[in-house]
Amino acid sequence: MIGIDAGNSLDRPPTGVAVYARNLTRELARLRPDERFGWFYRSNRYLRSFRARLPANARRRLLEAPAMHLSARGLRLFHGLNQRLPAGLAIPRVATFHDLFALSGEYATPDFQARFAGLARETAERADHIIAVSGHTARQVAERLEFPIARITVVHHGAEPLDIPPRAWRAAALKSLGVSGPFLLHLGALQVRKNLGRIVEAFELVGGSTQLVLAGSGGFGARGILDRIRASRARNRILLVGHVDDEVRASLYAEAEALVFPSLEEGFGLPVVEAFAAGLPVITSNVSALPEVAGDAAVLVDPNDTEEIAVALKRVLEDSALRSALRRKGLARAERFTWQRCAQETWQVYELLLDA
């Protein structure tokens, strides 16, 4: 039996880690129907897990001592999907690292940074192998946690196919959000590392009637971001719509002029691949994991240069040929990022350890 910490698959609202956990567990079970899996949940999520239907070859298990050690009988390998591993397991252990943003800048409170650093180091000490979601994250793990690079494998995320609602439904949904014409989209939490302050400043320089839709829940630094928006001369064209469900998210991807995602630090950047899969042009950063993910299918900008971001916004809004080229390249790029491939490459890591 392969044990997997599946708790983050239940996160509400779903984070990028939740999307990863939900899709990877599903695809692993499909890939290896002959294998038995144990989906492990901590006590605060175990009962909630019964709302989700498990594959026929998976069983629920409790990720708490002493039940954990009873459930661990028969396990051949354990995989922690979110930079955590339980103690005391005498079997091969794999941990997925998504990012180390809390160690790379002032993107969290000091208390959170301290807890994050301690947990990251503890997990690295327990892991026999680490899966990193990008080469950028792999380098950070090797450098900041002093983990051997030879024991790190890069396995990129996938992109879920979007179920785009009918045009009439999309129009009604966007109208309910206050969208009244062409708009630029940012999808992600309202937090400092997402660079929303500079997005707003760049948007002010664009002018015109185009709107900016910010879809995402609050995060570190949200109060300062909201204050900046309230003080913006373009505030009447900026829509804060909060977290959106899958149908509304798909509608936003389908109807926006471009995704604006000049983040300061990303371990992967899932919205970029989702936008590619939806045929949406992308403006993103030339730092962290984003150039690795975007390739030549997006307009890359210096996230610290407001004027450069503004120029990119204007180019994409005004140049229909550029938008068409970005859509074409993005759709082709998205084909590289599938959850089936993610599961296959993850299973290869398992085989490496089980055959050792």
C-alpha cells in the first residue's frame, strides 16, 4: 500500500496545493488500478473526508498517532503532498515542496516565517526524496535547506480542463460581478508577494475604460492592498470579487483580455497554466518559477518595474495580433502540463525508492 497525506485536497476555498492534492491522488489511483492506496487525513479533516468519494483502490486512514502507526502496517512508501511528513516511519518517505516564499522575502509574519522554516527543515530531514514543483523550488530547497540536489526530482503541476459555461451564463455571471466591458484579470490571493500594489499602479497608467478584476481571498498584506485600491484614481474600474467558484473562474478565464500575474515569488504559478489552457493571453514575471512555466507563451516583465508592466498591459490590450499569437502559444504550452503526466512522473519517483 502507498500512503499519501491527502488532507489538503479538502481545503476550502481550494488553494493551489488543494488542486495539486485533489488531481494527483485521483490520477495516481487511475494510473495504478492494481495498487492499493491509503489516503491519510488528520483528525480535524478525517470526518469531512467522508463527503468525498474515494477510488475503489483507496482507503481512508487517520494521520495521527497512535492510529497512524496502526494504519502504517503494510505501507511500502509514504508521500507528504504539502511539505510535511509524519515522524517515526521506517519506510521510504517522499515530500512535495511547492515553494519557500516565506524564506525568500517579507511575504509573511515573523511568527509564520519561523514556523514555516522549522517545518520545512524538519520535513527535509525526514525525507528520503523530495519532489519539487519547479526547478526554481528545487534550487531553493537545495540551497536553503541544504538538501542533496541528487535526491530532488522536478515534477510540474498540471492544468485542469476548464468546463466553460454557455455564453449567456457567462454574461450573466460577469454582470453580477460588476463587469461591464473589456477587463484584465488577476487570479490569486490578495497578498504582498502577488505584487498587487504595482498591478494597480500600472493599471492607472493604462487609462481608458478597461476594468481590472481581482479574484481571490485575502492574504498577508491585504489591508495595505485594499487601502491602495481605495486611493487609486482608477478605483471605479477595479473590481474586487473575492474567491470565485469553478464556473465563475472558468467564465473569467474565457472572457478576460489577459491574465495579469507579475508575481514577485512563485513556486510554480498555477493560474498561468490554467490561463494557457483557456486560451487566455498572459502577462507574468521574469523571476522565480514563472519563466520556467511560461516559456515563450507569455509576455514576461520585470515585476519591480511598474512602467514595464504598464507597457505590457497596453500592448496586449491594443495589439490583436499579439493576443492571437499568445493564445496559440499558450494552448500549445498547456499541453505540456497535465495531471496524467504529473502522476506518471510521481510514480517513477516511487519506483526509484521502492527498487533501491
